[in-house]
Amino acid sequence: MSPMSNASAMDPTELSPFVYWSQTKHTLLLKVDLKDAKGVIADFTPTTLSFSANGHGARGRNAYKFQLRFYEFIDDETATFTVTDHKIELMIRKVEPAWWVRLVATPQKPHWLRIDFDRWVSEDDGELNDPPRDVREDYVEEYSNLQKQEIGYVRENAKKVYLVIYNLAMFVGYLHILIIIGVLYLRDGTASIKHTYEYVGTSFKFVQLMQYMEVMHPIFGYSKGSPLVPFFQISGRNFVLFLMIEMEPRMHDKPVVCYVFIIWSLVELVRYPYYVSQLLKRESALLTWLRYTIWIPLYPMGIVCEGVILLRSIPYIEETKRFCVDMPNKWNSTFDMVLFLKVYLLLLALPGSYLVMSHMSKLRAKKLGRGRAKPKLN
């Protein structure tokens, strides 16, 4: 029997690198996972490939080799390989243009031979000049099963993994804040309200600053939409949190601070799980309904609480002249923070609240449909 009769007929003591393959109707592309490869030898025949090289692979720096008997004939005279710092790529043309059902002649493939999912196309995808298609979107279930068979688990896109982790972390952050507020209330009753900022103020400042990551997501293509919308929403909250509450110790024990923390946290406690469900394509009717309904009572309550905080801050700013700029100065200009807050209050109470509420109402009508019934819990 010829030593090449089996794709894996090799000395068991020899080391083989991981090899990833993909195809088009006319070509095969093999990617050998070896870094800093030296002494690369690739011998082709019309039906076989013998490869050897020294490089850094799965077993560290060693001598690696493998042999393949192809499923059909290849053009061994035009086969080429390219060596880079991180891999070796072999470009091979098929003698007869066709889609191969597998790479090797035998149904049992070597354990080190894998599918190159980043380059994989199917017969329906056409040639390189055709409009690009993504097999992961065309055949979601089949692609998932194929990944599980090849690597034992479903390999997710790095952006998707990051977004899931980010949203889960933010959910845990706001849940942590609500749990602390709840535990304090159960222990101390209404007396705990004035200590809310003392216990959760630092945590709330952290999660609110972390939300600026949502401004960066659309900039880097991690999410759709404009970065301006989350920027203004997050900055509006942080204006109240950092300038009106944090900078004025006399505001820390006001009950309205506790109320606004609870309202903001309840909104996020629904929003972030909803985003995770969308990323994982596991949409829940109840969660979707909550996402586009809970704002109806909470947004007006939040706007009222923010307005009360601004009103309560005005006397303190008048007294301390904090953030105010008086003449004379080197800029030859003035800034009256009290006047600014009064204008800001008018914008928040009238056009600001109308724009936010109408925007959410349109989203709710689009997502849930007008007159759609509330989902059942059971």
C-alpha cells in the first residue's frame, strides 16, 4: 500500500500543524498555522501534498509536517505557497472546476485539518466576481452546527461578544445599586433614603461614566445609529449627577436623589437585558414589551425629579457663585450659571420632554404595533 493512501498515514510521533482549508469552484486555499516558519517544503503531485517546515505551532517551536491525498485531481504545476510571519498559505488550482464535498480522499479527515470559517463559501455563493454573501447569514443553523462539529463550540464575532459582556456588566451594575437601596430600606425604613448617595453614589458615578462607551460604539461600528443621541442623553444625566449633586454636599441627603437613582436604574434594568436578547437573537415578547412600555411612567417621573434637583440647586449656586464667571477677567466675558439653569429647566420641561416622549412613542408604535395586546406572563 502506498504511504499516501491515507490522509493521515504518518508516524504518530511526528507533529502536524493545524491546517485550515477553504475553496471556490476553481481553487483551494490552505492556511498552515505556523509562525516564523523556516525551511518550508511543499511537494505537490496531481493527487497529493507533502509539507514540512520548522516553526512555532501548537506544540511550540518544532519540526512539523503533514501529508494529504486530495479528493480530486489538482494542478500541481501551478500550486504555490506564501510564507508570512504568522502563517503559510498554499494556493492550489483544481483540474476540473467543481465544488468538492471534502478536501481529502477518505471520509475520515485528520484531526488537525479544520475548515477556514473566515474564508468559507458555499456552492450557492458563486465566484469571486459575484456580489459577496455571508454563509453565516444565509445558513445560520447549518453554520452553527458545522462550527460545533469542527471546533466543539460556536465561535462568536468578537464585537458581539464584547457587546454582550458590556451590556451584562452594565445590567449587573444597576442591579447592584437597586439591591443596595432595597436592602437599606428593609433595614432602616424611610431613614435610609437620605443616606442613598452615601452608599451608592460612587457606584452610580462609575456606571454613568461607563455609559460613554455607548457613544463610542457607533463611532467604531459596533452599533448602528448616531453617537450624538447617546451623547446628549448620557450627558444630560451626568450634568445632574456630577454638577448638581456631587458638587453640592447639601444635595446628597435629599430624598429626590434616591428617587432619581431608582428611576434611572429601573430604566436600565430593562434596557440592557433587552439589548442582550437582541444580540443573541433570543427575543422575549415580555422583555420587548417592557422595554417599550416602562418608559411611559418612568420618563415623566425622571424628568420631574431632575427638574426638582435643578430647582433645589439654584439657591446653592446663587450663594456660592459656583460655575459663575464675573467681569473683569482675561476672557472679557461672563457666565451666569443660575440663568443657564433656568433656561435649561424650560428646555427640559417643554421641548426636551416632548421630543423624548414623542421619539419613544414612535419607537413603541413601530416595535409593538398600535393596539397590540400586552404579552401574557404564562
